[in-house]
Amino acid sequence: MPGHEPAPTAPSEAASEAAPEVGDLGAYMIDDSGRITAVNGRGLRLLRLNRTDVLGRHHHELLHRSADGSTAPRAQCPIMDAVLARASCSGAAMCFVRGDGLLLPVHWTATPLSGENGAGTLVLFHPGTADVTAAPPGTLPELERLALLAETTTSLTSTMNEQETVDRLAELVLPRLADWVVVDLIDEVGDIRRTRVIEYREGRPVRNPELEGPMPAVLEQSPMPLSRALRGNAASLAGPEVYQGEPDSGIAVVQHELFAATGMHSAVIAPIRGAREVLGALTLGRSGNPVPFGTRDLSLLEDITRRVGLAISNSRLYQRQRRVAETMQRHLLPHLPELPGVELHADYLSAPDASQVGGDWYDAFTLPDGATALVIGDVVGHDLEAAAGMAQLRNMLRALAWSHQGPPSGVVDRLDHAMGRVTDLTGATLVLGRLTPDPGAGGWTWTWSNAGHPPPLLVTHDGRADYLQAPRSLLLGTGVPADRADASVRLPPGSTLLLYTDGLVESRADGIDPGLVRLRRHAAALAHHTLEAFCAGLLEHVRPSDNDDDVALLALRIPRR
């Protein structure tokens, strides 16, 4: 590319997330084949290249040159060695060719990363005008420190599970920085718990649960390192000698026991801070590594704990939102009526993602003529707005079913007309049915109408399972007149009728048909179980592993004579 010197462009939002701005370091991401998938703005400026010149190109052929300007074979690329080995490595004997054709000697570090968007390798580089890899014994070179922080940011922010955050942290710092990781967290009521004590042993992180558990309260005046960190004070050095004297608190006793049990001769302790409160403390300790921690390590530890605090704060916010959504959803779902001679059971399973909690619902209520209305439905959308819309639809349906004594199809048709005029809902599916006793035959009759919903499943006591496919009409909210109809079936003694939402059977990868086959097979096999065990077994064995939707079930069983 000699003679070509385009002005660098600003990084796109996606690229900035994948290849972060890390001080004065250039950065780019490569996939497992070596092609560049993202680059940061500093990297473009150092290389005198545009983003379009870089993305999609093989990084070795595009950038790497020997001192004489020639390109070595791909097989001799040290960065690709790191990619294939999924291991971090660094070096200084490399030149990158700039967009103007001049060579740029660089120091570089390659670090494998993984996250929600897949695996890749982050390459950090810096002009090789000084020995940036030099560092005091026992500490990381500056480039590796920055690479660790970039890896920490990517790894910790890709999970919303608090304990998974802690475990990922241990994998990042052991044994690069320490032999031990100890995490103490303060919960939302102020209690402290030692959630992880992890040692690097036999080539992997190993938990020590016997050293974990509840912790005593923090004394406001204690000058001990952990107590200070849990109050939010700056990071500090610690060793077993600090806790040898008369303990000033219960925490000091626990710390003395920790140093004795782990053999740590040196430790650094820093607070884990959230946006408005202290979330806990992180301790890194050395036992096998003979080099004690120094003051230079304190700034690195505080940089790490800032990232840990952000990840834990996000996790706790997510969990609070999830609890609010689940509580709202569960309070909106009704209690089932007592129905002599028929057993009823319902289950609701919330979505794995709090933002997906929404519109699945069931209902059962007695009508003026003595029949029992049974409903299963799903409002379009997966959020709190969908949950609120579900409540609107359920209340409208109850009012219409109570006032209209005709067949279910008539109620559904009236609901469809009303929905577009008095709500903002864009669509919904449901099955509405009437359960009535059949005195002459000594049994029960189920009459239903289906508006675009997965078909009910009827399972006999001897294990025969059949879907009630007809009738089926358009979902609600289309604005198109629908020819809605009803069908009836007599429910044999000992039979089970199952109404369910698509979260039970639909897979993102495979669609709904394999799930329907799986549901029919498992329902037939579970027919002899209690109704509660029947539903629990379906939720355990039928729901697809890649399902991200909530699930509602409503089941009734006719007793055997």
C-alpha cells in the first residue's frame, strides 16, 4: 500500500466494543482464521489506515513484515501461534507496515477472549521505541497489564451472574498475578459473606468451600486492611504478620485463620465499589510465588476491582429487575378455582432473561351457568409492557365471557374486535374453552375455540396422547375478519387435558414441530403420574435448551371411576 495514506475514520460502535481504546495502545480483534474483525481508533492512527482497509483482511498478510520489509509465511506468525493455542503471548521482534509503506516496529501482546459474540483474540500493540515490557520482578509488564484489564472488561461484562463473575475473575488472575483469590461480598441488607476462596493448584483454579461462608460485621474504627477495604478505603498490602496480634474484631480472627490455612505470605486487598456503595472486597494472595506484592500492584488491583464492581452492580440490577418482573407476572396470574370432581394445576416458568418476562398467561373461572372457563394465552412481546397488556386482555376476556353466554368462539370474536379499539396490543394467541359436566354419560365435556395458539393435548390414562388440532383460526389483533368455530370432545375418566404456551415447545434453532413431537411422547409417558408431577416432568424434559421465553401450563384431570 505504498503511497496510499487515507485519513483514519472514527471507530464504529460495534468495533469500539470489540477492540477497546486502551490508553495509547493500538488494538484489533482477529477470529480463529486470523482475519481482522474489529480495530480501535488508536490502531488506525498508528497504522495510517482506514477501517475498510483493515476489516476482513488476514492480519499477518496485511500487517506483519520482517525488518527488510518481506512477509514471512503464515505458519511462522507468532500471533497465530497464540490463536491456535488459545494462550496469551507477547513479543517485540516484529514490524507492522503502515498505509504509507513505512515500517513500524512494535511491541505486541495477543490475548484470547470469549464472550456472547463468540471467541477471538485481542492483539494490543505499541510503537517499539522503548522497552515497554520491562517491569520489576514479580509484576506484569505494562503491555500485559493493559491486556489483562482489556480481557477483564470483556470477560466480566458478558455475564449477568454474580458468582460467574467471580469465577471468571479467578481464571483471569490465577496464576498471572496471584496463587489465591478471596472474594468477600456485602449483600443488599448489609451482611458480609466470603463467597469464594480459590487456589491455583495442579494447573487449574480450585475452590476451598471450607474457608467460605458468613463473615462478622465490620467495625467502623478497625484499621485492619480487610475492614478498611469493606468500608471503601483504598487498596493496601497485607501479610500474616498484620493479623498476629490481639484481634480487634471477628473479621481479624477470620483473616488470621485464612492466612494460616492458605500459607499466603503476601496479599493485596482492595474494595469492590459499585456506583453508590461498597459491594465487597477482593484479596489476591501469594503462597507459592516467592515475590511479595508491592505498591505498584495496588493500582492494578484497583483497576481490576473497578471492573468487578461494575459487573456485580449490573448483575444485581438485573436480578432486581428480574424479581420485579416475576413478582408482577405472578401477581397477575390467578388462583385456580375449586372444581369438585376435577383436578386443576397450573405452572408458570419465567424466562431466563428478565427482559423476556412478559405475555404468557392462564386463567380459570366459573361462569354464571355453572360451566368453568379455561384459558391459555400469549401476548405478543417479551417485556413488562407485554405483561401489562396480558392483564388488560385477561380482564377483558373475563368480562366478555361472563356477559356472553354463547360458545367460546363468540367470546373470542368479541375480544378480537374490542382489543384493537381499547388496547395498544399488536397481537395475541389463546385457547378459550368451557368445561361442563355431562350427567347422562357421567363425565365431562370440553368445548373450545383456538385463536392461533398451539393445540391442546389430550392424554388418556393408558398413555395415548393426541393433539386437538381443530378448530383453529387467526390470532387476535390482525384486523382481518376471522371465521372462528368451536369443537367439543368428551374427556374420558382418568384423562388429562393440557393447555400450554409456545415457550414449552418452540426452539430458536429447530422451530416448533420437534417440540410438539417431544411433548406428545413425554406426556404419554407421564400420564400415570400425579398432575403436579406430570407438569413438572414436562417442564424439565420438553422445554428446549435454547428457549428464552416464559412458559405457562394449565392442566386438568378427570378422575377415574
